[in-house]
Amino acid sequence: MIAVSMCIMTALLPRNINAQEDCPASLIHYWNLESNDNGFEDIINGLNAQVETGPTPVVGIVNSGQYFNSLSELNIPDDPTFDWKIDESFTIEFWINKISNCPDLLNSYNNVVIGRDDPGSKLHWWVGVSCRNPGRIIFSLYANDGSGISIEGKQNIIDGRWHHIAVVRDGNNNTTALFIDAVKDTMVTYSYSDGFSSQVPVNIGWLNLGEKYHLDATIDELAVYNNDISESTIIDHYNNRNGMDYCTGLVTSAKEIAIEKDVDLEVFPTIVTSQFQVSFKLNHTQIVHLSIYDGTGRKISELINEELSMGQHDMVFNILPSYRNSILIVNLQLVDKVITRKVVIR
């Protein structure tokens, strides 16, 4: 069987960042999730996220973002900037676009955006999307001695739109706040009895507790600060859901298209034995790129790379035995938009 869901986004703008001149001093890590030539670059301190199994590049809230599925895994090498002290303040900030619920609790517990779990102690923290209470943002923070709490957002963010998330820890006042789309959604007060030191890598798109903690969503502009950034800064970064580069203030001209009925792209049938058909309709003649990616982000087929006339276009993709029980991404790039559809093959 094939299950199909859709994420739609548009155009790209180049950006040039000088980390020394343009970025705030409290911004200590910034993965804008664009180039992965040597791992995904941390443009601030060079703590690049290493690719174990690559996500799929798509258009993000600011230029490129990355779609993570049940196989995608990035690892950040151990670094003392993540060894937070009891009274240390920090902020984790990112954008997320999620369009589908977890398949079931037998196969997925939670969708982790970034986190760390140390089997040698009781250290355990992560932020992501709940599967047990679908669509709610969760931040869990447990220290080396096991002291800690989890906080959960009040709104469901699984709607195919971009959402800005900021987790703000104020170590001086022992508060942890969760901001969703520049609104303080939840805040709790908790006094820790131990710190958060570890030597294990930090994970992006998964948590090293097994296959049930992988992210199924698109993320962009992942950043870590060594202070509790202000509410006004969060509002600026949200920018009325337009986003911005955290260093240069660049605002992308891309806008997501949320109305599915306006998009003439179909992948069918719903039950697949040997092939599926991709169909789309063009309103005018234009250059079209249509490609298929596997679950690791590797392009496995380029179906179209040419100018096509207006009207209906159909093509067939054959399912090879090696694609069984996997995820494929259909990526249609037009002049003014990129449309991606996730295809789950069983």
C-alpha cells in the first residue's frame, strides 16, 4: 500500500553570512540546514552535524530546509557547550512543518527534532512532537541524577504549515518556557539538583533510543543560544510566520501554499504492486524537474528535467524490490514552487 501526504513550499534566495559580524553573541550554534557537503554546517562555531542517514532537501522557511523521515539521522559531536550547569540559561529555536500523525505507538513513540540521551547516566533531553498526544510540542529535560520535567504545548501543530518553536530555559529563575509561533504557550518552574554533562553526541532528527524516536517532518533554521533570548527577539524571528535569518535578518520571498485544492499533483493508485503514476497539470509552459528520492535523501530517479507545455502530464514510476517497506519522496520543482509528496511503500 502507498500512503501519500504533501508539503508545499516555494522559491529560494541566496544568503551570505559572516558569523563574526552579523550574528548575536549569544547565538552559539546555528544549523541553517542548507549545504551538507561536509555535514550540515554550524555557521557559528563549526560544530557541523554529521550525516548518518541523510534527510531530503526541500524548500524551507528561509531558503532550503530538510525533510526527515523514519530513517534520517544527524549527529552533533560532543561539545562542552551542551554541558549545561544547574543554573545555566539557554534557548533552542527552530522551524517545523509536519503534515502527518505518527503511524501508531507500536512503531513511533515521539518525533525528536534535537535531543541527547546518555545511557551512562540519567541525562535525557529532547524537543519535538508528541506521538502519544499527537501534534503537541514536548520538551523533556532530565539532569544527570534524573531530576527533571517534561512540558507539553497546548496546540496541535500537525497542519502542513510552518511553525516557529523556541524553548527558553531561564536558569536564574528556574523557569522553562515553550513558545509556539511567538506566543508563550507553556511555562513551568523547576529547580534542578544536578547538571547536564555528557560525552555522547547530540542527535538531530532522532534520539539514540531506537528506531521509534525518528522525526517525520521538515525542519529549518535550528539554533542554540547560551542565554534565555527575549520574547521580543522571538517575535522578530517569527516575523508574522515569514521567518528570517537569525544573523542577517534576511527574509525569504517564499510563501507556503496551504490550500491543497489549488495544487494539481497526484500520486496513485493507493494500492501498489509494481508501479505508481505521478500526474500534474501546468497552467503555462515552463521548466519542470521531477525526481524521486529514497528515505536517505539520495536521488534514485530523475523522471523529468525539461520544458513542458501547459496541460496534463502523466508518468509512471516502477517499484523495484529494493524499495519495499521504505519511504520515497516525489519532488516536483516548478518555476515558482516546489511540491513534495511522501510515499510510504509497504
